Amino acid sequence: MKNKPVLELADIKLIAQAAEAEAAKNHWAVSIAIVDDGGHLLWLQRLDGAAPISAHIAPAKARTAAMGRRESKSYEDMINGGRASFLSAPELRGMLEGGVPIVKDGQYLGAVGVSGVKSTEDAQVARAGIAALGLEA
């Protein structure tokens, strides 16, 4: 049986704090979601001024990245490349850039999803959160 690292509350708070700091530094009003490897919501925060819909989109992006074990942008790219059938994939609702998996030593621990600004900026905020753990996204 393998042992695998899991996200603890201290890790989640560290990710959230770093992601919030990145958003604040750039004056971006976003929602930030963190999920475990099964896509279960562990953290959700909507920064002041973020659109209410972003609090629905951020968790969806995070779930998609966690369950697919890839950035949510990859689904967006597939769909934009003509593979519209991915729109019917079960349980994948956040197929837009901004969901980034959290990976340590090849093990998928969860994901961060961000929504509220341009999709590249959403991903930037998510990556900043993950970097706080000393991991690269």
C-alpha cells in the first residue's frame, strides 16, 4: 500500500493567503476555491467586489482540475480545438482556464480554482497560491 501526502488545514490556509495576496497586489476581485483530490470543497472565499457568479465558477474550475488531474485550461483548449464532445463530460463543469492541480512528488493532492478576472490572471492567482507550498504548478 502506498502512502500519499494530503492537504491539511494549515496548507489550505497558506494557499488561500498567498492567492489572496496575489489578487490584492494586482487589484483583482476574485473568488478562490481549494478542493481535495476528489474535488470536495475545502475552502472558498469571495474577495470584496468579486461577482457572485465567480463563487460558483471557482469551485467548478478547481473540481475539474482535481478530478481530471490536469489544468482546466486543457479542456477549454480541446473544446476550442473542435472536440465539442467534452462539453458532455460528466462532472466537469469548469472547463475554463483558472483551475490548477496541486501536485507533490507525482501525487495529486487537490486543486485551486480562481474566477473573476481574465482567465490567464485567474490561473496566475491559483499558481501563486500553490507556490506558497513550495510546489510548482
